Amino acid sequence: MNNIKYNIFLYILIGITASMLSSCKKSYETVPLGQQINLSLAFDPKDSLGTEALEFLLNVYNVATPYGYNRLSGNFLDAASDDAISSASGIPDIQKLATGAFSAASPNVDNVWSSYYTAIRSATVFIVYINRVPLAEKLPNGNPARPAYRSEARFLRALMYFELLKRYGGVPLLGDTIRQITDNVQLPRNSFADCVNYIVNECNNITDSLRTQSQVTPSNYGRVTQGAAMALKARVLLYAASPLFNGGNIDPTNPLTGYTSYDINRWKLAADAASSLMSLGTYSLMPKYSDAFITQATPIGSNTEMIFWRQGGSNISVEQNNGPIGYTSAGGNGITSPTQNLVDAFPTDSGKAITDAGSQYDPNNPYNHRDPRLKMTVMYNGFLWLNRPVQTFDGGLDKPGGVIQQTKTSYYLRKFMGSFESVSGSAIYSNTYHDWISFRYAEVMLNFAEATNEFSGPTQDVYNVLYALRNRAGIFSGTANNYGLKQGMSQSEMRVVLQNERRVELAFEEQRFFDIRRWKIASQAYNIPLTGMDIQQATNGQIFYNIIPVLTPVFRDPQMYLYPIPYTEVIMNPNMKQNPSW
Amino acid sequence: MTKTIFKKCVSLLTIVVLLFSQVCTASYYSQTKTFLTDTSTFLLRGIVFDDFGHPLQGVVIEKKGAATFTVTDEKGNFQISANLNCSLVFKHSKFNDIELSVKNNSAISIKMTERYLNKINYAVSKTTLTSDTEYLSTSNFKKVKILYGENNAENLVSPISAVYSNELSTTPASSYMYGLVGRLPGLNVNQLSGFRTPLTSPLTSLDIFVGNIPNNNSGAGPTDNTEFAIQLRGHGNSAGQSPIAIVDGVQREYYSLDPESIESVTLLKDGLSPLLLGQNSSRGALLITTKHPQAGPPRLSITAETGMQSSLGLPDPLAAYQYAYLLNEALLNDGKSPAYTSADFNAYRTGSDPIGHPNVNWYNTILKNNPLMSRLNLDVTGGGAVARYVVSLNYMNQQGMFQSSSSNSYNTNLDLKRYTINSKVDIDVNKQFTISMQLFGRLQDGNQPGAGTGTILNTLLSTPNNAYPVINPDGSYGGNANYTNNLLSMVESSGYIQDHVRDVMANLDLKYKLDKFIPGLWADAKGDVSVQSANTLNRSKQTPVFDMTLSSTGDTTYKRFGSTVNQINTYNTTSWARYWFAQLSLGYDKSFKKNNVGVAMVFDQKKSLINYDLPSLLTNWSLKGNYNYAQKYLIEAAANYSGYNRYQPGHQFGLFYAGGLGWNIAKENFIKNNISWINQLKLRGSYGRTGNANIDSYGYYNWMNYFTTVVPTYAMGSSYPGQAGLVEQNGTLSNVNATWEKADKIDIGLDISLFNNHLQANLDYYNERYFDVMQQRGATIQLIGMNYPYENIGIDRYKGTELTVTYQNSIRNFNYFITGNASFQASKVLYMDEQYRQYAWNKQTGHPVGQRYGLIADGLFQSITEIASSASIVGYTPHVGDIKYKDLNHDGVIDQFDVAPIGKQKPVIYYGLTLGFNFKGFDFSALIQGVQNRDQYVNNSYIDAGFQSQNNSYSQAYQQLLGRWTPETAAYATYPRLTAGGNAYNSNPLYYSNSFFMKNGNYFRLKNINIAYNIPDKLIRKYKVAGIKIFVNAQNLFTHAAYGAGDPEVSMPNYPIQRVINTGFNIKM
């Protein structure tokens, strides 16, 4: 009896052991499903479609290309320039950037160091490994597409180096090495000149292999084109030639913060780079200024002005984030308050500055007879929007007072929005294309004009750029056909005009913030209190305008011309040199 | 369902009340009245019963004043020579002492009641009736649970502390963790939330490009402990460090068990006792043993109880007029124009315009008082020589604190219903072979308002009293453009979210004694399968709000905000898991005269399959042995070769080992023969090299190089929003060298038991060096373009002392006890690959683990001149009333160089004190629990700063802010000047902490109090019940905190800690 039971026990024991041993048999994958894409699958030497590799490239695009609408904790970068302030209560991060409330250890909100070095690594991974993939795809001209994709990644990498360069000065160039946990990454910074040369060389080397605008098919809409590489080169050379780096180095003998000597030929290089893009004939100004921002480019749309952009899709986010707050059914958070300083920069519709005699400017009716770009850039009191006038007088629907977020300057942002001045049906927003344009033709023209003026003075070419832009804006050509521009200006007079034109034309496109730095005029531009309008409406409807200060920015010259390298990068890496005064 | 249970409760209650009305006197024994005139001795017979009315063996009966005693036999019978009016004392380690005086010679019957506090008895020498000297109480030596078994307390060389069923079952709570607070020295149980937080997010999300994608990429499994942070000996600051829960010998994360169904919870805390856990042995273990079968006729125990909960530590919101006034002050401080006029103040104060100027105390509006918590418990156990069984059934219903509306046909309130069944059967197939089976099942059904408990509590915390009216005159919910979701509608009209958790666990344990081959040899095979699935049913909706305005002509308009979102009906799996556990042991226990030897070989493997993961496999090959000479000199050792398959192949197995020595001085003749009041004096020590494979907390197969898909990414072509993209392993470098954390643990202890075991004390000193602790390296340079992973870098030391002192005794029938424990815990970072720090005070190495660093506040600025002469943060101009920070390096700027440790750095002291008595059927016990040298960082942006930027407006503010700095109150202000919109200078300067908000965190609570009355036997005998007990107990009745505002442990927006006042009864049959 006992023996039988003992045997039963033995059998059970054997059974359990056997089942346990059999459970040791591999019944599952050895590599988890989410982690099965290894290097030879991601860059598959057998995949002639290169599916995974091209997905990898998409992610490089995703991190590398900026999307500037309300990018910085809800605000435009321009809200840290003299063009606008944030309407947010308290001390929003963007205001800390404008008032210098940041340091190396507590970086400002536009701290791109980490995210760009992440994307630079990704771009390099693609550049190094894409040659393993036997891509069969051909460009419309019969050339293999692989060099084009590889050049796209090189463009994106060069673009990121440029974005770092304009913020920090010379930065470490990592080359084509992909570093692992065991590698030493305590690298020193490359000089400013090295970085410029590297970016320019990359642009030169990739231009031929990239698609031309006409080779872009609808499924490749948004890819880097030859035009983009040329536009980047033109912009890099313009920055390199600009006073901050060329002759005005804040630390004159420090090759990291700029060139150590002035060379006028740098302006020539910049002008030539812009000129060669203009002579392609691929791009042209859109007939209507406001359409340039809400129309898609060829081959999908009809926009001829966009050179490189990031798709934002068709939605109402820009309108809702920045629109006036009184349209409750349409929604509007009014986060951006353009300044009076910006509004005053717009000339009159005859092309004259509002301070000029005979400009027809009327301080009691300040928005009448103005450059039409004004009403395509900002909304002001009485501006028609969604079938009713915007009310930014004190107590008006769009500036009611109290605790709600609202404009601080009596202006709201208008640029980039759809044409909702008057809409049929209920007064709400409908979907509009909101691609963020990094490079557009108008900027290339202005780059050309500025570089040409600096190298050879205000030639007719320079005037022609201004005529074209003002013509498109809708400024009257005038009897003399000079769009209100004084003839025979000196180089420095022209410089002032060009700087103002750039401010007006490219407002809220992340240009002004860096322009005032590279022109080395930030300490002046930021030393003027930023103002807004205080508007009182009497019971009889009469309106009184008062200019009031809204924010006094702080600019520590020369420290703030460059961002500080993040403190941890400097403290963890003995080879990393901090920027002056930080 | 609840209604029927309620009816049953009511009928039971009626019986109890009837019985109670008959109470006149309490009596412990019955006797027939035969008068004796003789004073000579006679033989008194009697029988002793336990609290179920079953005969009780092993009760020691002493005649007071005489040196003799007797012990009851297995039928509970005893006989003792007695004389008239002599006193007899009945003693048993599990039961309260009873003393009675003999009135006549008729047979007596005694019923004993259970002790509240378990008692460990060590041998006491006595003389029996036949004048033999015998070591008494050996029969009721307390066996204590050790990992995968039990042992005599006398033989242990490791510190063991345990909590038994009485202490747990008097805790009115949903989980046994509540009952551990303050009771186990070395275990810090910090409450985080007053209610469980169920999983509601789906396991995977559907993507149109790549199908189902897992939402969680870590291999760490689900846990049902969402209310407590558990630390062993202060260790638990990095992930995956808390003690492992081992339920009935199987590692399972069950914390949400009914305290009533648990027999004991034992804490294994040194290096030796949990060594068989191998790669988890550093974490220590909580051994949870549910009630096990007892032989004999059926014992049925029914407990029903209901408690009223109330929330503690809710903040006091400012009334609307105070809010408006203070917001104006804040705006003026910021240089902005005020938002409210004096007409507004008046309207808020007088309530004359409840729609335009509402003043709503949202706490009173959406929370209800005294939600109920009910529990029903049934245990039955019994059996004979061949088979024994126990079945426990539990039902629990805990209600949440939200209001609900009778207009809903469904429940919207937060609640938890739990049904548990636990059954165990032991079968003796023959004298050698025992089969034990266990089946455990648990259903947990949770509910919460459709808006979600977390969202509601956050909104409640942040919505000002004047945000909008609750209800408009037309009955619609109030709201406006900025508040498009009404708080009341969030709790009562947002639908509901249900969650369901199902657990099944089956255990099979085969034990065989192989004595016929080799005497003392045994084999044991254990298998366990358990399954858990959790899912959620989301039937939430949103109700629109209306903003009522009066036009100048007096017309009322209602403007609608927030869309009507139809009730959705989404069903999702939130988690599922399967666990397999198998264990084979072969052991040998034998005594050779005074030499006692025990050896065992153990192999076990735990396989877990969690969600969509691959199975994780933890394998242990262990060898353990113990030897003692006459229980005087003790040696114990264990070695474990343990592997975990989440490490890189070739790096999966490691060796862990431990050993201990003990010297039982009380057994030495020089004490045994001379000092009779020393029952136990044991010096012991243990050392262990333990490990912790916590790699799951840092990712999933993170040694591999791989690419992952991210969606959606960049929009290329005409398709928006974009296609899938590929990234390098989620942005973190692969960690090819990852290995388990390790620790060297030393524990030295002293166990003392004196005066017939009335006074007992345990003292432990421990010193633990943890190394290879997962940390990020100091040079995590961003240039490499990837995050650095957590690597085996850190070295930390933890040391401390634990002391427990217990005194139990009785004065006639007054049984009383007092037990206190205290733990002193200190830690130190020995190495952390710290980045370069310019100044000594910036350094973190050498400070306690988890030390908080920040700026040192030096009062508030009182004058412009003071500001002018002080350092400040770049870009910020301080105002009077702002916090002044210490410029430690005197460079005129407050920056990263002025960061230093803030708060105390003394050893933290956790203590608990339990005392109580039993007298004439009354039981009383109370637990006081507290912490000393604790820091509390009090910096809730809504409560301690207020007026945060939100909803295009400003958030709520609380009474605390009345202590803000103003020129008038400059001398005694408790807060800096007010600002609006989140000026971080005072609250979060440069994203650092700030010692202004570091408060004294010391506190103590009257954690638990219990009063019970056992209805006298003679009143209930005719109802055929063995015992009826009625009780009242309370949890968190009183708290004293050094920093008075709010609760010291749980603060909003976490679900507040609850005070529970609970009443019920227990019937034993």
C-alpha cells in the first residue's frame, strides 16, 4: 500500500520535473517583438524598397525641422524680440528669454542643444548606413534616388549645425562617427570658421544629388530640394558675413565666437549664394502676401515662394492659439501680443515711414493708409474679423480686463491665419494649411539685397528687390515708380531701409530675433521699452489712443549675443569652452 | 447584492442586540453548588475549551502558591489537586491567562479567549505533579515562518518580526498594508493615497500603420499596492527595491487581501533569511500566510463590520471675497492692474449675486461625508486525521467620497468591491505523504466617475470658489469659456469608468518523508499557477455648461460651452499576467544526541508572462544548512546560484551566499542553573551577499541594440499627419554591461526573554553596503545624441538599529500588554560618480541617500536696502516680501553654486507603541505610530503659492496664504508676498527646491484603537454559538504633526487619507 502511494509520489515528481524541463524548451522568441529591428533590418541589404531606412529618415526630419507656431511653451520666438510679447500671465518662459532671466545652468526656453545633437546622431546613422540598402528607386530624371536621400540627411544635419551655430557660435562637429557607450565624447568645440566651412561644403556637395523642385512628386512633397540646400548656404554665408561674426566678434581673438578679422568678401560670397538661387528661376513671389503662408507648394498647391517647410496639416490651431479672445464660439487664446514698435515699423501705403513728412500717417487714425502687410500681420482695434470689428479698446470684447488672458498691447497676431475677415455662415474658423516655412523666396531676395548693399552699396539690384517686395505687398508704386523709396541712398541709409523691410516682411518667422543679434544692434533694439496701445472708447464712440510701455527687455551686451553652452555640458566635459561672460 | 447583504447584516445585528440586552454579569466558568466544609485537598477535574468551544490541548494549569502544574490533554481534560478557595491559573501562549478560585469540588469548564499579541514562549523549568522537572511550554513553542517553511524561534540566527491576525483584523482597511504601519520594526510603510488607484489606460493602442503597439515598454509587472511606499530599513529610493510579497510560499504581488483572512505577516530583513530569493534577496521579503487548516470539528467564524470614512487633511479654500482681495493684491504686487472692484468684493461677501459672483466651496459641493466601508468575512476550518480544510470568503465594499445624483440609473461614485475566496486542503495520504492544495480567487470591481478620480481631484484643487456657479437658475450646470467642464457634473454627470481585476492562484504542495530510506530525509515538490487579468470599461461622457448673462435690457441669455460628448463605450484590457512557480526540495533533518542537523537542496523557477512581454525567468539553485549543538551553538549557511533571463546571455547567473552564528547563552548551565528568570538570552549575527535584479525598472531587454518604430512622425507627401518613423532604441544607449545590484548585509542581534517570558526584547544592529546600484554616470554628455542608461555605479551604506520591547502579564483576570518598537535608520552615499562640483557644499557624495538639495532661504526681504545689498537670481529683481536666498559662494548671484543639502540629515526614527488589555470579556488595544527626524517638503503650487496660471485665468488659493507677507505683517509672515501666474522665484527658484518650504515632518498618530466585548457564554449558549464579539475600532483617530497644515503623509491632489470608525461583530460557531 505504502509502496503504491510512494510510487504515485515518484510519478508526480517525475511528471513535474518533466513538465518543468519541457517548459524550459524555447516556446517564445528570443528577441522581443518590439526590439527585433536590428541594424541589418533597419538598413536591410536585401530590401530594394528601403522601407525601414526611409522611415528612419522621416524621424530625422521630424526632430530636425522646426515648427515655429507657438513653439516655445505656447509662444512664438518673436515674442522674445522687440516685435511682440506674450499675453500669458505671470512670467512666461519666453519673457525670461527677452529679459535675460537665464543662465548656463538654467537655460532659456529655446535651448536646442540636446534635441539637435540627438537628431545629428540620427542623421549620421542614416548617412553612414544608407549605402548598405540597395534602393531601386529612381528620380524622374533616371538617376538613382539613394544619393538624394543621403543628401537629404546631410542637409538636415547641416541645417541643425547652422541652428546651433547661430545660437552658440562654433560647436563640436561630430563628423560621420557614431559613438557608443564605451566611446569618449569629451570633444572640444570647433571654431566658428570651421563650422561655416563645414556647412557650406555640405551644401555644395549635396546640391547636385538632391531633387529639383520640379522632380518632387506628390508623395515626396516636403522633401529637401536643391533650392533648400542653396537657401541654407545663402543664409549661412549671410550670417557669417554679418557684423556679429565678421568684424564684430564679441571676443575678438576667440575663434569660437566668430571670425577674428573682418573680410568684406564674405558679403560677396553671401550675395553670390543668394544670387545663384535667384537665377534658377524656380521660385517667385506669390501674388498676394497673405497667401504665401496658407497655400501649399507645387505639385500639390500653387505656392511658388516656399523653398523648405514643415507640414502642419490643415487645422485651426494657429487661429485658436493666437486669435482674439472675444470670439467665444470660434475660440481664441490671444497668446501673442504684437508690439506698437512692430506696428510703427510698417510704412504707409505710399511706402513712406510713418515719421516721414507727407506720409499721410494720422496718429488719431493710426491704421489708415498703411502698408497692406500690416493688416495681414496684426489685428488692431476696429479690424474686421469673423464678421465683426475686433474690440481692443479697454473693456471691449477682445480686451475685457479681469483675470482672463488677453492682449497686453491691444494687438493680436493676424499673420499665418486663413482669410476669416468675413466668413459666410457662423463666425467660426475653418481648416487652413499651416505649413511652417523655414526658407522662402522673399528672404533669399532680402539676403541678396543686404549682402549686395554691404559689398557694393545700394545698386539698382538692391532697389529692385525692394520694389518687388513692396509691389507684391500692395504699396502704391507712386508717380515716380519708386514705392516711396528715396533714390540715391547711401549704403548706411539703405541698410536701415533693408533692416526695416526685413522686419516687416519676415515678422514672426523667427528672423527678427536673430537678425538684431547678427546685426549687433540688439543692445539698441532691446533698450527701447516695448510698447502697446491703450485705447479708450468714449460713449460717443470717439476713440483715444495712448501708447503705453508694456515690457522693458534686458540685453546684457555682449554676453547675450550668444547663448550659454548648457552648464552640465561644460562641467562634464573639460574640453568644452563656455561662451564669453557666461 | 449589497441590499441582501445589508439585510443579512441587519438580522444578525438584531440577534446581537437581543443578546446584549440580556447581559448582566460575566462569568467564565460554571459550577454546581455543592458546599464543602472540608479544607483538605481534593482532585479537581475540568475541561478547557478554546474560543470556538473546542477542547484545548496544552493549557498549563498552575495552582497559585504551589510549585506544581498540570497540562490539558488532547480532549482538553485536566485534573489537579486543589483545595477550597485556592486559585488556579490557566495559561497558554495563544490565549489570555485566566485565574479563578475554587469554590467546590465539582468539575469545571473553562473557555479561553485569544490573546491580542502573540507570544513566544521559551522553556521554563517547572516541576510536574509527579515531581519530574520538565521544560514546560515546549508544546506551544511558537513556530515562526521562514522562507519556504517554519522554524522554532529558538533556533534562528536571523531577526524576525511578525504581525498576527488580531493586529491585522482590527485594522479597518482594504489591504493588510494598513495593518503593518508601526508594527514591524525595519519596515517603513508610507501612505501615498487614501484609495486604490486602478489601471485604466489600455494595454496597447491601435495604430493604423503598425497595428497594436504596447503602451508600456518596461518589463516591470503590475502591482495592486497603489496606496503605500514600502521601504525595508530605509532602503527603497531607486526602483524595484521594496520587499517582495510572498503569499503562502509563492512570490506574488498581492497586497490587497482582506486583513481578516491572514494569519501572519513576517518580515525577513537581514541578508541570510531571504537568501533563497537569489537575485531578489536584497529586497527582503514579507511572508504573508493566510489562515491554514486546523483539525477538529468545523470551526465557523463570521465577521461583519461597517465603517464610516472621513477624509483628513483636505485644504481650506479661500472664500470668494478673500480670493478676489488676495488676487488683487497679487496682481498689484506684479505691477498689473487689479481684477476686482469693491462692488465685486461686496457681491462675493454678501452672496447677492450668486450667478455673476458665485462663491462655491467645491469641497462641500462635490464631496460627501462619511462614505461607508463594509466587510463581511466567513472562515470555516476543520477536518480529521486524513484531511483538513479551511475556506475563507471575503466581501469588501469601500465607497469613495464623491457626490452622486439620483437621476442616474448607474453608480458614478468611486468605489471598490472585492470578493475573495481562499481554500486550502491538506490530505495525509499516509504517514509519510501529505498533499496540500490551495485555491485562491479574487474579483475586484472598481468604479469611478467618468471624468476620472485623478482629474477630479486635480480640478478640485485648482478651481477657485468664484470660477462659476454650480447650477444656473434654469437647472443647467454653470460654467464659462474658461471652465467648460463643471466640477459637479464631473462627479455626477460624466458617466462612469469601471475596472475589473480577476485573480486565480492554484498551489499544489507534495511533501514526502523518506525516512524508510534514510531517517530524516524528506522531499517536497511545489507547483503554482496564477493568472491575473485586468480590464476597464469606460462609459464616460461630458455634459455641457452654460454661462448665464444678463444683458443691459434685462434679457437672460445662456451661452453653451463644452460639447456634449455622448457616452462612450470602450472596453480595454489594462493588464494581464501569468505566473508559474515550481520548486523541488530535498532535505535532511536529524538529531544525533545533542547535535541537530538540517540540510536542504532547493531548486525553483519563477516564470512570469506579463502583458505582451516575453516570459521572464528567475531560476534559483540553492543549498542551505543549519546545525546546532543542544540549541546552544547555532550555525546556519546558505548559498544560491541564481539567474535572471533579462540580462545578456552569459551574464545571467550569479552566486549569492550568507551565513549566521548564534549563541544561546540562556542554555548554558551557568545561567540555566543559577538565574531562573532568564528564559532566553541569544546573541546572533548574520552576513549575506545578496542581489537585486531590478533591471525591469529600467527598460526591457535594454542590453540589445535595436530600432523602434514611432508614430506618427513626419508628414511627407500629401498624407497628414504622417507616417511611422524609426529611432534608435527609444533614445537610450544600450547597456551591455548591466548586472544586478548587490549588497553586503551584516546584522547583529540580541534576543532576550525574562521573567517567565513576560518581558521580551529584541535588539538589532545592521550595516548594509549596497553596490553596483543603478545610476546614471556623472558625465552624461548630450553630444553623443543619446541618453546614457542607468548603469551599475553607485555605492550606498545603510545602517541602523531596531529595538522591540514587549511586556505581557496578567493581574488575576486582567491581562495586559504593552509593546513598543523603534527603528533608527541612516544612510550615506559612498560613491555616485558625481560630476565636478566647484564647492564643497554642492557635493552630494557623503550625504544620505535621497537627500534633498536646494537653495537656502534666509527669511524674507524686508526692505529695498536689504535687496540692494543681497544677491539675486539673474534676470529677476526681488521685491520686499520675496524670499532671500543665501549666496553661499558670495559671488553676488544666486545660482547652481548656492545649492546645498536642505533639511535634517539625522537618522530617521520610526516608532510604534501598542498597548491593551483583556478583562471580563472586554478587549482593548491601541496603536500609536510616529516618525521623528522626518522632513516634509511642503510646496504644492496651488496650496502654498496659489494663483497659478490656468484656463487663461488664475487658479484657486487656500487659507494658508492669509499668512503672506505684507508690509503690515512683515514681522510674522509665514509666506512670501503674493504673486499671480506662477512667479517661480519664491516657489521653485531656478527649478531648485528651496529650504523655505522644508518643514519639520515629525508626526505621530493614534493609528488604531479597538474595543471589543465578548458576550458571556451563558447568554449565548442556547443559540448554539460558541462566541459573539462586538467591536468598535478606528483608524487614524488623531494625528499630531509638527507642521500643522494638511496631513503629514497624503496631500491633495492624491486621494486623502481616511479616518475610519468601524463597528461590527464576530460570531464563532
